[in-house]
Amino acid sequence: MASIKPFKALRPQPQLAKQVASRPYDVLSSAEAKTEAQGNHSSFLHITKSEIDLPESVDVHDMSVYEQAKENLAAFIKRDILFRESKECYYIYQLIMNGRAQTGLVCVSSVDDYEKDIIKKHEFTRPEKEQDRINHIKTSGAQTGNVFLAYRNHDAIDKLINDWKTTKSAVYDFIADDGIQHTIWIVSSDVVTKQITAIFDKEIPCTYIADGHHRAASAAKVRKALGTNAKEGADYFLTTLFPSNQLYIMDYNRVVKDLNGLTPKSFIKELSKQFTVELVNNEAHRPEQLHDFGLYMDKNWYKLTAKAGTYTTDPIGVLDVTILSNNILDKLLGIKDQRTDKRIDFVGGIRGLAELEKRVDSGEMAAAFSLYPVTIDQLFDIADNGNVMPPKSTWFEPKLRDGLLTHLIYE
């Protein structure tokens, strides 16, 4: 069963919440982070992307970057931008994007659960990305990045959360510059926190990583590295749990630099062997169902429909990212490992199909592919069967903001 607990969050003064809150460290480049934090000395990017306070010549993975994060975090506390909660609490985090709301429970989840696969995974992690977070957590003593977990809907949890939201005042409530509303309530009642903990402990058999595989893996490796020096805080890591019926998975699209020696005409001819190809001219094609793809090339959009025999019915083989990988990226374009091949890049659905057109029309890329999003049921099925999705298969929106709730591991 899932083991979660309340925690003493490090969080901003209410009047500074909007200034502190920042987009996740891994969706911004260093240059973008520097621009976004410009003129805002309270931005949490000074902690999560602390290279913005160092000369550009410093490598982003140099230990001085992590030391700067530690120094900046201490300064935020000293300046009373951030303060520590006096007691262990749960936190309710609601996000509203384009009129659609989703509400999660912020807590700390057990590293033991992660290692025992009670927290289920669906992606491989990359060692260099893990090491970055390991260094950041060990040096700063803080888990600043939230791991986004999903669980199957549970009426009792829904009721407890909804009752609290409707009867208590929020501690934070603001609309970020991107138009997303962020609202947080503190669940400080010992009675309610015990009820929530007990439901997960007795009735929720597992949770699923939706977003944050590297952050979760890093938390586990930090505890292992600390060994006997680990404090209780290192036994848990910062998570936000969302019921599956509230989650929204967007498409995660691909762009490729070249056609592997094929001309556009010969590429279409080869595609026709495995896909029904239909020219849709200048109207961007957003797939409306599984096994339906869009292709943008030479200022034209094509609709591709996978033919029988291009996929299997097992949890991995039926995925559109697998169909694309096996029949186009590997077979036709020679892209064998999407995690390391420099000829491919990934574009989150939040950027829209216009971003695909822009990347191709600029000459940077030769072609773009739009995909139908993976469903939450597919994600659960894959994780339950111990399988792993191809890289960059899911894009979740809206994103949680860093800095609003931080977990300290050295207690």
C-alpha cells in the first residue's frame, strides 16, 4: 500500500507567492531562466537554476552552481522570503488552465515505496540528469522539484479534499503570467491528516509517476549515498498526487533534422507502404484518434493512418509513439535511440502545432510528426506490467510551480 505523510514545508510569505513561484527547472534553458528571473530577486529560479547568478562561462553542472543554490536558499530564508511550517501538514494544490481545474494532494512519499515498485514507473532515466538533481539535493539539502504522481480515483479522498477546499481559506491564490491559476490550501487538522494517511495506507495499493522520473530516482540515490548519515527527511521525497480522472495528457511531438538521404517524394513513397497517406495541404493536422499521425514537410501537412501489421496489441506495441519509432524513425530515418540521437528533438503539445511548422520552415528541421496523446489508462497498463514507454511519450499540463512548497531532507 502507498505510504505518504504530511511534512513541514518551506514556503513563501503569502504576499510573495507569485514572485517566488517559478516554472519547473527542466522546462527552461539557462538563458530562458535568466530572462524570466530578470529584475525579480525573489524568483525561485535563483535556487533551481542558480547558474543564472554566475558567469555564463561556468558549466551548468559545475559544483559551484549547486553551492550557489545552497547559498541562495539560505539567503531566501534569512530575508524571510521563505519560512518553515511549524507543524507537519498536507497541502491541497489546485491548478486552473483554460477553465479546466485539477486538484492534487501535496505530501512526501516513501523512498522505500519507490524502491519496492509501489510507486510505479514507465520511463528509463538518464544518468547525467539524475546526477544533476543528486548534486542539487545533496548540496542544498532541499527537494525543490515536485514529483507528479497519479492514483486511481478514490471517493473518500475526493470528499476530504473537496470539503476542505469549500470550507477553508486558501493560503495562496494567484494567476501566473501564463494565465494558469494556482491555489493552495493548508490541511493542518491532525484528524484530517490522519484520515488521509490511513486511506492511502489501507486502500491505495500503488501510485504512478506521471512526471518526474529523474527527480524520484535522484531522491532515492541521495538517501543511499547518505547511508547512516541520512536523516528521516531523506526517507521521503516531495510529491503531488492527482486522481486519474483529473489528469490531462497532451501530445508529445517529434521533429527530425533530415530524411536520411531520402527526398520528400521518395519519403512519402516509402511511408505509403506502412501508412495511408493523405495530403491535407496547409491545414495543420492534429490527430483525433489512436494510430492517426500528422506529418509536416515542405510546407504541406499530411495525414498518416497506420495500416494493419504496423503494430501489435501488447501495451507497448499498440502505442503511437512505438508505431512511429519502429516504422518511421528507425526503419526509414535510421534513428535508433531517441534518447541520444542528435537528429531528433521533442516538442511538448503546449507549444502547439505552429511550433512544429516554425521548426521546419526555418530550415532547422526537415519534417515534423504530430501524435495522438497517450491515455492515462495506457500509462497505468504499461506501468502495471513493468514495461517502459519510449522516451518523451507523455506531456502533462498544467505544470506545478517550483518554490511554493519545498521539502528539506536535513532535519
